[in-house]
Amino acid sequence: MDQKLNITLIVPVYNVRRYLEQCVRSILEQSYSVFEVLLVDDGSTDGSGELCDRLSSENDCVRTVHKENAGLGFARNTGLDNLSPESTHVMFVDSDDWLESDMVETLARAIEDTGADCVLGGFTKRDDKGSPQFEFKLEDAVWEGDELAKRFIPRVCGSSPEMSDSIPMSVCSSIFATRNINEHILRFPSEREVISEDFVFKYKYLRTSNKVVTTSNVGYSYRTNLSSLTTSYRPDRFDASLYFYDYALRLVADSPSESECVLRLKKTLFINMKMCISQEVPRVSGKSRRDACRAIHNMAGDERLMKVINDYPCERLRFKQKVFVQLLRHQAANVLYMAAVKGVI
């Protein structure tokens, strides 16, 4: 593929005035010029919407769409609904994140060189000062045929029992072809319904693809949100995790790699259980130790979770993961509580 890509970067915006200019500036300063930046103001109340308008007036390739608040997934859908006809490819960038200057070029060249339907990169988690905390790097590879269908796509569902070989569910740090999106009418569900709306879009998109490229580039800078899951309590997180598991099972049903996808989704459920238990500690939930232990005991004893545990090859897990699942199996609420308090689960 010799033709330059017309890439639209869709940036949902909700109350991020503090970070928005850095995000947009990092896009405009890319070594590979982007076709358009589409800012979707999702009913911001902190002046972010007005900042979007100013950025649009100052930059010819920046456009703003305003909408009523409905969440991240639907904001991205609004972006997809407002793509220019000339747009050939799409990237999604969260408005409190930013891109290293060569990130778009690295991903775009991978598509130009291979003619792939999409390219997936890694990311770097950074704190508010920009200091790196964690780097997630993928291998440089081209995936097609059975390798794509049976080895690669299942990794989006989670890791295998023995390894940490998952592909991030996030749609960020990727380039998608508008052709595939439009032909298959791909859109995001609401994160208020499905806790990983990115997974739904990404999995469906990959199923439409004939060739996918992964790159070791980690130029997507993901800002760690200190007021996120670790410090804010979501009472329905356990039910939401089980709902997502059931939703994902229906999504992968009858796929060429259904059994492998299901196996990996079970491990993802265990990881989500760690989040559910971690948020029960008093500094997050505001509960007493007694009430927190009761909540953990009820979650661990849930029949749906027990069925997943009993059907899972726990003997293949690594030691620490195996211990966690066994604690769930035996409903060891006090031990799980203390592990959550000490931050070791």
C-alpha cells in the first residue's frame, strides 16, 4: 500500500480541561500528519467544551462535535457517525492521554507496508508528572489465516492459564480501517452496560480482519488516574463483572477459537474478581471490616463464580494466581480481605 492514510483521531472529551491541550498538541505535532482530529464533547461542565471550540478555531484539522452526556462508548460512536467521507482510518485517543511524536507514523507505516486491516501497539502508563510506571509491549508480527483466527484473536479475551500473553482490550494505540467499520456497522456498547466496551468493539473488528499487524511501539502514554477504580467504589462491580463474562461468552460463541476464548475469559473473570475484592477495603468502600468480609464472602460463594472455578484447570495457573483462586473456592473472606488491605492481590 503506497497511498498515505487519511487518519481521523477521535477524542471523547468529558471534564478534562486540565489535560486536553496536551492531548491535542501531541496529536498535531506527530511526525506523520493526521487527516483530522475529531473532538467529541460529551456534555462537559468544566469548560472543556469551550476549549474544544477554541482548539477547532485555531487548527484547520480539528473539528468539534457537542452532545449530551452518555458516556465514553457512545461518545466514540458519535465520532464514528461524524467521520468525513475522505477518512480512511480511525484512531481512538482518550483526552487525558497523549502520544509520543512518532507513534502515529510507526503504526501507519506498518499498515502501509503490509496492507493490514489494522495495527495494534503497546502503551506506557505514566503518572501525572509524565514519569513512566509500566510499559506494555507487543511483539512485531503479522497475523493472518489460522494464526490470526486461532492464536491471536483469543488473546484479546485474556491470558492463557500458564502465561500473561493477553492483548489489551483497549482500542487505544491502534489504527482501524473505516472500510471494515462501515461495512460491518461496528459500534461501541455503553460502558454503563458492559464494563469493557472496548473489548466488544475490538473483538468484533478483529473478526472482520484478514490481516493484523502488531508493533512493539509503546508511544501511547496512558495517564494513570488516581481517582479511578482503586479509590472510587462501584457497588455493582461484581454483578457487572459477571454480566460482562456472560456477554463475552455469547460474543465468542461459534467462533473458530471458541473454546480457547472461553478459557481465557474465565481467567479474565478471576482478574476482575481481584478488582471487586480490592475495592471492598474500608478506604475505598467506607465499610467496616465485618461488612467488607461479608461482601467478599458473598461474592466468593456465588454459584455462577463457583461453576467457573470448578470448570477451570486451576492446576495450570502460576502459584500466586492458583492461591487466589483456591481462596475464592474456599470462601476465605478474612484472608482475601487482609490480602486486599496489604495490596497483594
